[in-house]
Amino acid sequence: MKHLLNLFEKLRPGFEKDGKFAAFKPVFDAAEHVFFAPSTRTKHLPHVRDPLDVKRFMSIVILALMPVEIAAVYFFGLRIVLMIAVSYIAGGAVEVLFAIIRKEQINEGFLVTGFIFPLILPPTLPLWMVAVGIVFGVVVGKELFGGTGRNLFNPALVGRCFLALSYPAAMSAVWLSPGTGFVGRAFQYVDATDVQAITSATPLILAKQGQLAGLSDLFLGRIAGSAGETSALAILLGGLLLLISRVANWRPVVGILGSFAILGAVLHYVRPDSFGPVLWHLFAGGLLFGAFYMATDPVTSPITNGGRWVYGILIGVATVLIRNLTGYVEGVMFAILLGNICAPVIDEVVIRFRLWRLRDER
Amino acid sequence: MKFKGGYNIAIEGRPSSDVKTLPEPEALYLPLRTSRFAFSDVCVEDGRRVKLGEVLAKDPENYSVPLLAPRAGLVRLRTAENHIVLEDIATAPQHLHLAEETAPHIARQMGSSGILCHKLLTLGAWQFFYDAYSGSLPEPFRIPQAIIVSTASCEPFLARGDVQIRRELQAFSKGLEYLQSLLEYQPIYLVVPDIESDFAWQLRENVRGYAWIRIVEIPLVYPNDNFTILARNLGLKPENGPVWALRTEGVLAVDRALTASEPCTARIISIGGPAVKTAEHLETVYGYPLNKIVDSYVSETDVRIISGGVFTGSTIEAKQLGLDSECSGLTVLPEATEREFLAFAHPGWRKRSYGKWCFLSALRGEFQEIPTTAVQGEERACISCNFCEEVCPAGIMPHLIHKYLYNDDLDEAERARVDLCVGCGLCSFVCPSKIELAAQFADAQGRIRREPRPSEERGKHHSEEATL
């Protein structure tokens, strides 16, 4: 530990203002601060600060993604790990590049984006598509808006949306059948060339043709689908950690799932042939993953609590309608992007209202 | 009474209720600057022997509040910069025969309350009064719409009201009676913690039958004892006149000045924090040499000594030699030195956070933290986690105001009511992005007060155009 600290001290002059590698200061800082937290002292009031920082915040998100990651590897094999590595390397390069250009610190938020992105892709997607998708997502979805904290859309969803529109066949017709047994596919590497393992349909596609997968398979995740979205159990476990640690706000989650359940139940009651049973739909597709991990992204969701409810309900309702009434079998991605677009407007209304209520305070 | 936001932290070194008297000093160092006052008008010359209670200096900006000699001694003006030093302290108290200074015209005009007010001012008790809204010294010789007396202290660590009253319960009720005599019919709100204890019961018994006292129970959550927050929650509007606020020590000072006609130079202060040996209360006078206190109480060398609590207190700099007249407690924090290895991956058994389940300490019961002056992270863009809004006692949206100020949009920040910020510092405390929210708001408030607002000017312009 001491040697490592000494190494950083020795390398530091090279990255200072007149050093040879001055341009790479953000990289140096990021590397140093990963290992050694800075011992900055408070200059302003208050004199003490809460121990929670953004690094910890993001580590909790990564920790909460672990059950999903484990489930993904169990059902779809080691390729998922490779996809995450590709996503990290390709997206990380973009992140570093922009940090150097802007002379800003490298932001931890990318670690979450790069981790989530492969989990919302089909498990056999070619690796180059993973790279293209994350690069597009980070550049267009985030950096063009000014970087983390200023982006309008969830970068991972922008990347996925781009892939879904550019490579519809690879993104919606090639799925992997899940592993079974004690070890599942945990020690296998399966890609699209393994014809036997490939299936062309997810439960939501089959449901359009009148075939409903078993509820327990849906709950555990023994179904075809995007890498991380299949296991409701794993998502609920990780989601619980997100909610109790208050890293994710509970309001969008409850808003989405609540409005989805209520509207879905009513529509199923009225027209059972065009709307599927509500519990089945809750566990199918990317709804849970989207609700817990994507819609709760604090940057792209409204910043007011009232706004978070509206946002959640909007996404829940949009998902029900897109899934059941349009040609698309899955609606979560579009619903959340729609929510992202509306978030600033929702906020504006809520803020106006709150400031109106504060007008007489002295 | 309903409070918004608020959050308690538990840090090590909470002062016990023991009160220890400090040994008589050899010399006193009286700082000429305190957080509210600048005693620029020095009334004594170098080398003069003064008696206890004699006026050493006055603050011309603040209704000429005096700096009184806490002991009899020899005045030295040039020994230390910005200090009046009293040497050769007399051990036996020599009381000053108060020359019956004639009260100013305005005081006489007001009758008895004016005379009392004048006495408070000249005997140094007026300095314990605060304007509930601005925190500054209120204007004397004016009748406020209400007085708030707070016996609660929620900030770690300020001198606790119960410790101060316990010794002088009678004096406290007497002080309240005097306060009432400054008023016509206006109420006195006595703020007490909503806890059951013998002492609370005793206090309530003592003021029973005082119809003009309204007891207000508050939960002991920081910053519920903040005067502005209390005044707002009591529905006292600034347009209806000033609100005076004082703490326990203020009431005791009123009693001392008006019953015994003695100068108010003695104080009970707290000393606490993770870097003190024994955290307790001290009976002392202002001007007491700081190094004497530090030597006998502080256990570490690299420390920050704070006058006041960890949220709102101010750092005592090396050039300040004695306790200032406004200090209500000393909090000693170790300075941050350690660079934690892989901090984000630590289990966090000893770190308590507002985001409770982000650290394993959530599995522990109550425990006291040992915080340092570390920022504990790097500054990042706001991630809209909403923690600041949840803890804000003023009901504003700190993250939103931060975004406006980040874009240098003072008008929007004003519309978002940055003026309601009471400076409790909780938003900066909880912020995981380590944004200096409270400091930014204080700065914005200052700019709004100082500058002629462009919006107003624009408005004026418009109306001028309209008349043209």
C-alpha cells in the first residue's frame, strides 16, 4: 500500500501542469483516487461531512447489479462477462477521451452505464455491436449534452435504441435459450453460431402468438431474453438493496410498477384476449429491470418528488400500451426514453407549483 | 409544531453535564473581533488599571455594545494584535461602582422598560440577544412582536441549556420575568426539548402560572433550535416587527444584569469533540487564554478548534489568543490526514451515513462516530439524489438552487427562494457529490443583499418606458 502511494507520488510530477503527460491528468487522478481517497479538508461550513461519496454511491449500484450479473452468467454463460469487458473498454475509452478534452475529472457514473448496457442486450449479440452501441450511447446520449449530470437520456438506453433500430434482426430475433440444471451455462461460452442453443422468440413474442410461459420460469429467469432482464428474483434482490440504501429513489419504481399493475389489471379484465394477465406481464420482459435500474437513474429522471411520481406513472402506462397495442412486443425502452424526454417538463410544472407555495414564506 | 427536514449526527465527545471551573488566569486576552461584533472603539489607554466591569471598548456599528473587563487588571493594548490584554489580574473581585450613567433620551422616553433595556446594554447582557431572522444584534429600545427563549441545543456541541439552568433555576425564572417586563403584551415562547425528565418537569413547574409564557416542545433534531426556523414555524412574520431570540445563557445574563447589576462576563461553555480528553462544561470568563484550555483538554496536535458547533461554528485561528465574548462552546476535531485505501469498497463498520444502508454500520445500533475535517470524497456534478432536499429545514430545494447558481442565474435562484436558507449546513453535509451548497447559498444571499438587483432595475426601466 505504502509502495503504491510512493509510486503515485513519484509519477505525479509527470502529470502536473508542465509535465510530459499533463494531458492525461484526469487519468492519473482517477487511478490515484480509486486507490487512495484524497484527504481534502473542509474549507467551508459545516466542518464535518457525511462519509457517502459518489464512488461509494456507484459501488452500491454495481453491488446491486451483482445478483443480476450472476443470474445472467448462470443462464447465458461466460460470454456475458466478455460483453461487459468490451462495454467497459470501448465506453471507457470514450469517457477518458472526453475527460481529457474537457480537462474534467473522469466520472464514476460510467462504471454503472458500462455495466448495465450489456445486461439489456441479447446474450449472443456480436461483440462489435456491443462496442458500437456503448460508444454511440455515451457520445450521443451523454457527452454531447455536456457529460454526466447534464444528459437528458439514459446513455445505455440510447445505445440500445440505436442498436435496435440499426440491427433489428440481431437485436430482436436471435435469442439464447437459458441454461438449466445446477451449473446452468455458468461455465459455457455460447454465441450465435451454436444453432441448437438459439431460439427466435422470447416469452413476450410467444405471448403475442397465444403461448404463455410458466410464471415460475419467468420469476426465476429460465426464459430467453436480454442478458440481465430475465430473472425477476435477481432483479428484486438487487432492487431491494438500491431502495433501502436510498441510492435509487423508490417513487419512480412504485409509480411504474403500480400504474403498470393497475392499468394492466383493468385492461385485462375488460379485454382478456388482447391484454395478458398482469402478474405475468410484470415478470416478463424488461419491465422490472427497467423500473429498478434504468428509470431510477437520478440524472435522467425528474429531480422533484412529485415529478418522480408522474414520471413513474407515465412510464408504467406507456409500457402497458406499447406492449399490448403496438407492433412492438416490448415497450419499456421506449417508455423510459419517453419519460426522459418529459422529465424536464414535469419538473418545470412541479417546481412552479412548489415555488408558488413558498411565495409567502419569509 | 411541525418541522421540515433535519438530521442528527452522533459524534464522539459529547460534553457531560459536569461543570468545571477553570483556574484563575494570569492574563486575559480579549479579542476585539467576534462573529457579530468589531469592538473598534477602544475606550481605555495602554497601562491603565481597570476594575471589573469597566468598559474597555465599544462596537459603534452595533448600538455601542460594550466589551467589559471580566476582571480587574492592567490594560495592555500593544501586546497582541487585535486584542486587549489584561495583565496582573486581581484575584479578589473588585467591583466597579457603576457610575449612574444617565440613560439616553430614548430610554427615558420608553419608561421602565427603556431603563431596563439600557441597563442590559451597558452591562453586556444585550449581546446575548439575537434577531431571530437575521441572527444579528437586535435594535434596543424597541418592542418586539415576540421573544423566543430556547433551552434546547441540537448542534454538536454547544453548551447545553439544561446544564446552565440546573444550577440557577430561580435565576432563570427571574430572568424570564424581567424579559416580560420589557414587553407590553407580547408573548414569550419558551422552547424546551420534548423529552421526559425530572429536570424538564421541574422547569415546567417553575414557569407554571406565567400566562405570558408559551411552552413550545420541539424534537431534539438538528437544526430545530435554529431561531429562524423556530420563528417561521411559530408563524411570526418579519413584517409584524422584530423577533428577539436568546438562549438559556441569555436569560441568566438578563437576571444577572438586572437583579445583581453585575456585568455579564462569565459564561458556561462546552468543550467537546473527538479530540478532547474529557468533554464537559467549563465555567469561565471571556478572554480566558485559549492555549491554557488547549493544553489541558486537547489530546492531539493536528486539530481544528471550532468556536461553536461542527455545523455552524467558526474555526479559531492561531492568532486568536483568548475566548471571544460570543463563544458558547469549543469543539475540537482532528484534521484529516489519512488517505484511505480503496475507501469505496470498505465495509464501513464505523461510518454512519445519511444513506444508512450504504455502509455496514446500518447493522449496528447507535454508536458515536469519530469524524475528522475530511471532505470524504471528491467534488462531482449533482446527481439529484434529493438528500439535500430531504434534510433541508427551510423547505427549499438546494439541488435546484445549486443548478441555477451553477449557471450563474441569480434571478432564478432568488425565485427559488435562496433567501430562505438558514445556513444550517445540512445540505453540504449530506451531499454525496461534495458540493458546497451552504457556502454557495450564503454567497448568493450576500450578493442579493448587496447588489441592486438587475430584475428590479429592469422593472424600473420598464415602468419608465411606460410613463414615457
